[in-house]
Amino acid sequence: MTARSLVDRAGTALALVIVAGVFGALIGPQFFAPGNLELMARQTAIVSMAAIGMTIVIIAGGIDLSVGSIIALSTVVIALLLRMGVSPVMAAAGSVIAGALCGLVNGVLITQLRVVPFIVTLGTMLVIRGAAKGLAEERRIEAPVTWLNDLLRVPRGGALLPSGIWAVIALALIIAGLLRYTRFGRHVFAIGSNERMARLCGVAITRTKIVVYVLTAAFAGFGGLLQFSKLSVGDPTVAVGLELDVIAAVIIGGGSLAGGRGTVAGTLIGAAIMTVIQIGCSQQGLANWVQQIVTGGIIVAAVALDRMRTTAV
């Protein structure tokens, strides 16, 4: 790990402490009450799960605007499968597989049609959202209660964190190791840094990109699983605009839209910052339009920060 990456990560962690401290001072001690911390942890887990996947694709120099729609589709798939009598394990697997298939479509379209990822995933964002609404017949789908509903709830008996958050931590460690210690991870960074040079060095560009988009969408599917656990229903209208929070989390955490840079740890801190700001604004009593302005400003600031980082290199 370079000194620069350590400084960036320390700066991001300090930003989280400052943001939390500001809202704690404005709102009062109740902002750090156990119930409120649990609320923030649940929302951070959903954003983090999708952002782990987004980290991979942004490091590779791409982007995926369809993750919010994939999350919505995944909640619908889980609810439908549970209503059909499928076991919770298979329903959860179905949500991840549905996401991965969406990522496969994205990857194939981007690599075979040679269209920029922004345009392809903007289109699939609408297609997938429409598919979710069609499957759900434009309504929420009630599902039988199973252990999936408890993934983001602190269990009785003194457990420190819900099982869903432990899953986020475990998957984050796996992807961090994958990016840092495997040939696939080196290829992802190489493609994001200089795709032409990576091709000359023998990197399988097409195959690697397809795998990247499949992984990104699969993590969105995992995010949909956590979203279902939070809502207990399949909702085709959920997670609208969440892709922007996910992208902002990656950039705030040290990722670059130019590709070639990013860390899973930084992304998790960025996701926590986004959640603290949004929940803090809501509990401060700010109107919805003010919250949207604040969130939009953060996204613009994150992109500007990314630009300054890229220029400084």
C-alpha cells in the first residue's frame, strides 16, 4: 500500500468522523442512539454491497448505471420465488443470478458493440426497471416471512451486528483480496489505467470486462437481497437513483472515474459518509428538495475531487 493511498484513506475516514460529529452536534445525542446507529448500518449495508461491485467496474475504467434497477428487480425475483414455495436459500440465489445475468448482458453489449458503458447501462437501467415493474405487475409483492427478513436485524443473544452486515464485511474482504493478490485483479487495474497497453501485454480485455460487469451486477443482486430484507416485500420502484449514491461512495472513497484507482475499504467509508449525510439531513428536518440538493452537491463535489486527483497525478 502506497503512502498516497494511506493518506487518501485516512482523509476519507477523517471526513466520516467530521460529518458524523457535525450531525451529532446539530441533532443531539439521539443521533448516536443504538436504534439510529442500527438504521444507518442497515442503509449503509445496502449501498456498500452495490458499491463493492461498482468499485470493480470503476477501477476497470467503466461504469454501471443499472445497479439501482437490478436491486429493484432482485427484490421482485425473491418475492416471486418465495410465493412459489421456493426455499429461502434458492430465492436468495435467484436474486443474485438475476443480477449476474443483467451484468452479462451489459458486458456483452459493451464489448461486442463497442458502445461506451454509460450509454449501454443507461439503456439497460430503463429496460431492467421496466422488467421489474412488468414482473410485479406494477405493485409491491408480499412474500412469506422467512429468515431472509432478519438479515439486517440485530439478533437476540448479544450479537454485535446483523448477519447481513457480516456478509458485507466478508464479501468486501474477498473482493479486496481478489483485486490485490490475483492476476484478475491486476488485469482490472491494468485495463483501467491503460487499456491499449494492457491489450499489448496480453490481457484478455473482452473476457475480463464481461466478468467485471457480471460481478458488479451480482453484487447489486446481493444488494437487492438486503433491500428485500429491509422492506420484506418485492418493490419494483425501490432504489431509484441509488446508483448515484453508489458511484459517489466509490469516488469519495478514492476511486477515479478515469479508471485504474480505487479500494474496497475506501468505498465502504464513502458509503457510510453518504448514509450519515442523508439520514442526518432527514432527522434534521430538512425538506426533501433540500436533501436532494445536498446529495447532488456531494456527487458534484466527489466528481470534482476525482478530477483534481487525476490532474494532480
